[in-house]
Amino acid sequence: MFNENGYKAMRKYENLKAEDFVKKLSEDKNYVILDVRSKSEYEYEHIEGAIHIPFTEKDVYLKLDKTKVYYLYCRIGARSAIAANFMMFGGFDHVYNLNDEIAKVFDLIPKSQVCHQ
């Protein structure tokens, strides 16, 4: 895909606030949630069903199915934005980043969907 100047258009992920993140998860049933935080953060608390892939493990992201829809989160949205950007450059089309605090999502979803280890 090229823009009006003939340059290749950069793919862009979509940033979501906590309320929109939760709403999209409730509407969409065919998605993958990626928790890009550290192992200790993930083990302490995460969204049920989230797959843990630290944002630094770029090679793992490229092995994911590019046809799926991905929702990424970290603590405040910075690490997940890095991972989302990497995925877009890697050819993924449907990537959403929680550009908000994960604690807000934990407050919005049913407590049964928040896992503690």
C-alpha cells in the first residue's frame, strides 16, 4: 500500500483506553491477548487467557499467526506500544495496544477474569 507521494505507507496499530479495550474484548471473540510485561508482573496478576511474551522477545512475535487479532498490554502502555509497533513492521494487520493502565482494565472486567499465581 502506497501513499499519495508514492512512498510505502506505514502500518499503524490502534491505541485503546481501558474502557475501549474491555469493550472490544467483549465484542470480538476471535482474538489473542498478549501480556508483554516481565515474568514477575505476569505471575502476580494477568487477564485470564493472556499469553505471556515479554516485549523484548521480538523473534517470538514474528512466529505468531499474522491473520489473528491481537490485544497487547503492559502496565501503562509503553512496552506494549513497542511490541505493537514491532508487530506492525513484521506484517501484522490487526493489533490493538492498551494505551492506559492495566489496573483500570482489572477494575472493569469481572474479578473471575483476573488471574493471580
